[in-house]
Amino acid sequence: MNFDASCEECRRISSEYEAATMEWFRVQGQIRIAEYSHDDEASNRIIDELSRITARRQRLREEAEKHQLDRHPRIAAAGDSKS
Ligand SMILES: [Zn+2]
């Protein structure tokens, strides 16, 4: 994700996105453990959590895109070729 480090909104979105990504990896690790121990209840709970985190990351991505098109059209355009 591209962002302008001097822009407060960019920093907020990108740090929230980063936090959500770390959360995703953490929960992803938990699901392996739950599957390994055949704990269906835990697996279902973790899958729910994973899809919530995925939705949050998607929302943040969209938020970043909108914000960049609005405030940093050049960064938004540069992002297209990289992603
Ligand atoms: Zn910005």
C-alpha cells in the first residue's frame, strides 16, 4: 500500500492496515493449532474472526484508495503499476 508519510490520514490508515495484517497472521496461526487438535468449535470461531479481519483490511484498502484519489492523485496513480 502506498501512502504519504507526511499525511496524518495516510499514516492512520496504513498503521491500522498494518495492525490488521499482523492480527490476520496471528489468527491464521491459531487456526492451524485448532485444526491440528480437531477443535471444531475453536476452528469455527477463528474462521469467523479471520473473515472479520479480512473484511476490515478490505475496508481499509478502499478507504486508502478513496483518500489517495481525493488527496494524493499522484500516489494513487503510482500505486496502480506496483500492485
Ligand atoms: Zn494522505
